[in-house]
Amino acid sequence: MNGRAAVLIGSESDREIMEFARGYFEYFDIEMDLRVMSAHRNPEKVSKFAGSARSNGYHVLIGAAGMAAHLA
């Protein structure tokens, strides 16, 4: 494995779109962990996750949003 990435989406409604990205991550041998975590709704939860991401093996965090792209 070349890396580990967490893709954070704001709601389940974004999951279908972001699952399309999984093929690209697999192509480049990057583990993709897709998580529903809204920094808008649960800032403490997202902050805790992001703060411990490096020690948990993540190399990159990607914020993604559907129709409300400014929230990512």
C-alpha cells in the first residue's frame, strides 16, 4: 500500500458520488476510508479525528461535499 486517505463527507447523501472516487484510489494503491463527518454539525468529532489522523496512519484528509461544496 502506498498510502492511506480519509475522505470526509458531510452526509450520507454524498456517499454515492464519492464512491466513484474509490476506483482511482485503488488504481494508485491508496487505501480510502470514507467517513460521514460533518464539521458543520459536529465540529468536535471532526477536530478529534483530524487531530489524531497522522498517528492513526492517515497521510491525507480530503473534505468533500455534494451540492454544498463550500462546507467541505
